[in-house]
Amino acid sequence: MMIAPKRACGGVMSFWKKSRLLFFVPLALALLVGLYALLGFWALPRYMRSQAIGYVATELGKDLALGEIKFNPFTFQLEIRDIAIRDRGVARGKPLVALKRLSADFQVSSLWKSGYVFRQVAMDEPFARAIIRADGSLNLAELIPKEKEETPTPEVLIEQFQVNRGRVDFADQSRRLKPEKTLAPIDFSLRDFRTTAESGGFTLAAASERGERFDWQGKLNLQPLASTGQFRVAALQARSVYEFLSDELPMELSAGSFDVDGRYVFSAGRQAGTQLDATLSKAMATGLALRARGVDKDWVTLPKASLDNTRLSLARRMVDIDALRLEGMQATLWRERDGSLNLDRLLAPSPEAATVAPASRPAAASSDWKVALGQLALQQGRLDFEDRSVSPAAKFQLSPLALNVEEVSLDLTKPLSLTLQTTLNGKAPLSLSGSVVPETTAADLQVELSGLPLREVMAYLPQYPGLTLKSGVVGAKGQLRLQPEPEPGPSLSFDGDASVSDFDLLETAGAREFISWDRLDAQGIAFAQAPDSVSIKQIKARKPFARVIVAPDRTINLVSILSTPSGTAPAASSEKETAEMPIKIGRLSLENGVMGFADYSIEPNFQARIDALSGSIAGLSTATDSVADIDLKGQIINKYSPVTIQGGTNLFAYDKHTDIRMTFRNIDLPIFNPYSGRFAGYAIAKGKLTTELHYRIDDRKLQAAHHVILDQLEWGQATDSKDKVSLPVRLATSLLKDRHGVIDLDLPVNGTLDDPKFRVGPVVWQIVKNILTKVVTAPFSFLGSLFAGAEDAQYVSFAPGSAELSESARTQLAALAKGLADRPALKLDIPSGVVAALDPGALAEARLQQALAGQEKAGEAGVSLATMDPERRVELLSKLYRQVVGSKPELPDPEPPAAEEEASRKEKRALREQAQAAWLKTELLTRYQATPAELQELGRTRASAIQDALLAGGELDPVRVFITANKAPVAHEGQVRLELGLE
């Protein structure tokens, strides 16, 4: 069938028109899509690149490098790789920030919604190089664009935000140590993040090159800004903290790590302000080590420290901590010579912080904050302390150390309740409990210490080079109080008890025991400082021992050893001397004490001791009007020689008032042989000593009485001592002994202590020597002092040629006999002899007188030649001459002197007869001279007369009286005098 061409052409045209429309619409759409795709896939990335590079260059002044940029205009997914921002002109090196890959999945549906929705935003391997410059500026701050007009925050929803394998290199060049830190990898995820009120959850995980980790998860709101969540810091190195905070920290953190777990609630609003409440379920430090700046050793190490249930409230400005627990802390502490502590350096502000001007520092708000710590507990601690301010340095170790402090706060005026338990140097348990006020250091503590060796505190005691402490253990228990100066009362006080046991102090030379005791207990101590005072109720000393030694050079150990301690000098006197510390001791009791004495200045050495010394001294005090009552008893050598010491004195001012009586009884004298051999020249073979001493001092005036009794003293072998007295000691002893063998002496001594030359010992010895000298030089006077009249019996006088005793002589000899009877050790020597100048003539005269008496008539018998008439005298003498001679005497006829020529005949005759009588008498006396035998008999008769007079009373043993011819009589005042001798 044929179609009409026109119709056919019209149809074709119509079809073509319809077909073209069908062709061009899709084509147009394809072109539009292609163009859209071209713009999206190709043009937009280039545009974005140019805009971004331009913006960074213009606004930030930095160079931006971008890698491949991909954008899918159909899925609205964006991907940018190798993003890096560098400082302008720096093509190499680390960029400021960089990003390996950025991807964003934008939801197209958000175009017709009220906000922008991103299904996912991911950042792979982001990098930031954060540097705080020396001037304190942050390099990354340069990436913040300049402030422009604030525009409303658009509504944005990011369903999933992810950061993968991020890294931050941080350096702080403004600090001394210029620390650097790398955090990698950093992983962060955020879900449903909105800029509106709805919350979104997030997680953040970061780690450092040192293994430190930070994990954070929670919810975050931007309008208003708020967040809740939990966080965890693990293995945060203390060194990292120190490197970044070294300018603020006073000490160096050399080791350790921190772990913190917690939860928080945060919000920030214009009306309510910033609110932050946090709770730490875990806050712990392990292996922590602290040291001062510039040292190479740790001063404090802390294996473990933890906080229990820590709560922080920013609104209330308060931190509440249930407990801070420290385990195994070790600290090294010492005190320098100037008194400063090394911990002062550990806590001192850093030099950098100290140089910051106060105006540049932020205002301190710590005073607004309140920190409440319920408990500070230290377990298994150790403190090594060295005190270098004393010499030698004292070292102490407190281990294990347990400390518990309750209710700690920033208010340093509030008292802290504490308890401390430790052991000093592994030997002495120490405990403290009570309260301390940190601000004023006021304290009220119960202290208990036991078993501390005194050698550990020797550096704090006076140093005497001559003494060595062998042993000693001290303990104390009581209340210790420290009071700040403005407060009334003593700055330091102690009330309690103390003891020192097993005390043994030796003399360095020879290692001899000097002072010791088994145990000394001081009960009821009340010590106070500023003002100073000491009061002790009772001191008990068990088995105390002290030794006094006289060295070979005659120095006394008490003086040489207890002189000025080494390292000290005598205190200089001042016009106003500091008042002495008042001391009061209620009672000092001694139990079974020993007082030793040794004298090495003599050979052989002398040693003695007082044993079993017990008793008490009550009322000891430094008060000037106080008097201590002394009542002590003991024994010398054994229990049979008791010693008593009784009386009263002020031991701190004995020269004011002292009244002491000491008695020593029944002491065996041979123990004093070293002294007797040296000073007396004889050893003592036998004897007992009893002495009673009484010393009284009133205002430095001394009255001393020494009553000495020597019983049955017998001397032994003589010595060749050069120091012996030049006196007949045996004689003196015999004179001093009574009939019972007892020597009883009273030796009073008076003097004043103001006399620098006055010494009791030398005075007593001088008195003894004076007594001995007096006794041996005037023994009869000594006996006369005991028996009246005996002193005159030393000399017995006879008329020449006679053996007749006078009555006075007989009386004196009788008194002497009594004295000798009371001194049985004495022997008496009676001399026998005549005086040649008196006795022969007296005997011849007596014989002549007797012969003449035979020539007289009975009635004229007894007429003396001296009274006869001269003529009769010549007649009788002439007659006797003729009888004796046998011839008539040839009487001389002497010529009268010229002066007598004028005399009368009678006078001349008398003179002639006188001369003739004298001639006759002289001639006859030669015929009547006594023979030696007769003279010897006269001497014996005289001695016998004395002996008979002495023995007449029967009191004196005849064996003690000896007649001797060793000593001849002497003429004395016309008489023959015999001197009796004692042995």
C-alpha cells in the first residue's frame, strides 16, 4: 500500500520529533550527569585543592601539601590522602600536622533536613608536631585562624567519627629539660556526635613510646558543653611527668609510674558555671623514686602508693580522699653541720619557679580548696637518718616503719592524730601516738622506747677521751609535749619513766671497769625545757659499781677522766650567769652496790672495795636550802667488816651544809700493807681497824672528827722504803697501845674550804705524824697525860754517893708503873752506874765522917766537922791520921798573908788551924776512896731501888723491867740523875 509522500514525510517528521525528544532528554540528562560527575570527580577536588592551599597560605601563612583527593558526587564520600601542613619554605622535615587519609561519608538526605549528617568521618594516621617554644608560644596556635564574627554553630551529626593510628610529637622548649613526648598509636572513636543537646558516645585510646596508655570513653555534648564518662591512665612514667613539670616540681622524679582509673561528670554553662565532679576508683604509683636536683642518688623510694576512693568537686572546691596508703617507702635523711636537713632541698622551690616574678604567677587559689584525707597509712617503711651535726656522725635506721595519721587537711592549724611503730637500728622498738599540729609543731605524744644501745647515741653524750662505753641499753616511756613559743609553759616537756640497763663504762687505758650497773630505773620523771627543770620521784640502781684509781703518777682517775670533755671548752664567765637547771630527786636507792679503790702509785699495788652497798639518798635537790638524807650500808672485804654512811647534805652545794657520819668496823689491817710498808717502814702482820668519821660543814667552815681504833696492831717485816717516816714506829705503837692491845685516837680537823691550801687528808696525816713524833720524843709525857705523875718518872735523882730514893721519886715511879701496866708492849730500861765527878768524893767524905764519928765520945757522936771548933777538928783529924797512916802528921805552918800581918794572935791561930784541918782532911780522903767494885755496887743498888719502887705495887710484870749499864747517870744540879728508857 502506497503512502502518500507528504503524509509519509509528515509522519516521519513527527516520529523524528518524538524520537529526538526521547534521545536528547536522556542525552541531556547523561550530559548533566556527566557534567555533574565531571565536576564532582574532577573539578571539585581541584577546586578544593586550590582553595585549601590558598586558604592555608593566606590565612595561616603555611604551606599545605595535599595528595590525591577523591570525591564521589553520587555517594557524597570524600577521601583526601597525604595531607601535610609545613612552615612556609620548609619542604623537608616533619610537618606541623599531617594526615595519611581523611574520609567522610556525607548523607545526601541531610540536604533537606535541618542539619548535616555524616555517616562516618575517619582519619587514618593523623600526625601533629606540637612544640612549645622557648618564649612559651605553641607552634600549633599558628594554625588557628584569626577570629571573625561568630556565626551560629550549625547542626551537625556525625554518626561515627574514627581516628586510627594517630601520633602526636610534643616538645616543650620553654622548660629546662626541653622534654619531648610521642603519643602513638592514638585511636579515637565517637558515635552520634551532635552539636545539639543530644549526646554522643566516644572512646579514646592513646599510647606513648614508653608504653604509657590513656583510655577515655564517655558521652559528649556541645550545646551545652557537657560530658560524662570514665578514663584510665596506665603506666604513666614518673620521668615523663618530671620532664614536663620540672620547672614547677621541687624535686626530681627519677623512676616510677602512675595508674589512674576514674569517672567524671562535666558541664559548662553560663548560669551554672563550670561543674566537674570526679571519682577515682584507682590512683596508684609504683616504683616511685625521688631525689633532689643535681644529685645522682634517690633519697626517697616508694614501691607502692595508692589513694582510696578519691572524690573531687570543682563546685565545692573540695577533694575528699578516704586513705593514702604507702607501702615499703624508703627515705634517706640527714642533718648537715649547720642544722639544715637534706629534705629541705627536696621540698625547696625549683630555681626556675623561684625566678618567676610574683606578678607573672597565677593567683594562688589553693587556700580556697579543701583537701580532706581520712587516713595516711605507711606500712613496711624504712628511714635512714644520719646526723652530721655531731661527731662522729650518728646513724639511725627506722625499720620496719609503720605510720598512721588520721584526718589530714590543708588546714595546718588543726591537730593530726598519729601513731608510729618502728624499730631503731634493728634493736630498739619505738612507738609514738598522739597529736601534732603541723603549723606550730605543737605535739602531745605518748612515747615508748626500749632496748636502744647507748652506743647508738654516743655522739650526743659528752665525749671523754679517757672513757670507752662498752655496753648500755636505754629505754623510756612517757608523755612528750612540744609547745610553740608564744604559748605559756615549757617548750618541751617529758613525763614518764626511763631505764638504763647493762651499763658498763671502761677506762680507755687498760680497759678497766670505771662505772657500771645492772639496771637503773628512773620513775616519775618530769623534765621541762624553757624554763628548764628536772624532777624525778625515784631512781633505783641495782648492782652499781664505781672505781677510784690513783695512777702511778699519783693522779686520780676521777679528776683526769672527768675533766673538760673533748671538743668543749670551759664556759666563759659572764657578769650575769645563767641560772642552773633546778633538779629534784625524791629518792635514790642503791641495791648491792660496789665501790672499788685501787692505788697503783705504790708497790705493791693497793686495792680495796666496799661491797653490798645498799640504802638510799632521799631529798636530792639543787635548792639551796635542801638537805638530802643519806642512809647507806655496806661491807669491806666481807660481811664481817660493815660500813655505814649516814647524815644529811646538799650534794649540789655541799659547802653550804653537810653533816655526815661514816663508820668502818673490823677491817683487817694487813690489806693496808702497801701503805704501811711505804710510809711506816714495816708490813702489818696483824690487826683490826675501826674508824668513825664525822664531817660537818656550815657555810664552808669544816669541823671534822676522826675516831680511829687500831686493835692488836702488830708490825711485821721491815721494808727499805725511802718514804718511811724517821720515827721509831714500833715504840710509838707500844706507847699508843693500851693493856688490851688497842690504840684509840681522836683526830679533830678544823678549817675553811676558802683556804686553797686546806686539804683534809694531808691535815689528818700531819696530825698523825705529830702524835707519833710527840709520843716517841716524849713518851713519859705521853704516859703522864694518861697517868698523872708518870711524866716526872723519866728522870730519878740520887744524892751523890747515895742509893736512897726520895718520897717524891717513889710516888712518881708508882704512877709510871701504872702507865706501864696499861701499855703491856712497853719495856723499861733502868740505867746502872755512878757519876765519877760526884759519887767517889761523896763516898770518901762519908767514910771519913764515919771514921771521925768513931773518934768522938759517945756524947759527941754525930757532930759534923763543919760545926766543930777548929782546934778540936785538928785534934781529931790528927788522931785519925796517926791511926790510918801510923805516924804523926807533919802539919804545915803556913805564913799568914800580908793582909793578915796586922791580925791579932787569936785570929792568926784560927787561920793556922783552919789550914791544918784542910790539909789533914785532904790527906785522909785519899785513904778513904771507894774501889771500882764499891762504885759498881752503888750503881746496882740505885737501879734496884728504882726497880723495887716500880714493882712494889704488883701491877707491873718484872720481866718487862731491865737494869742496863748501857747508859750512865749524869750530874744534874749537884745530884746524880738516872734517865729511864722505854722500848
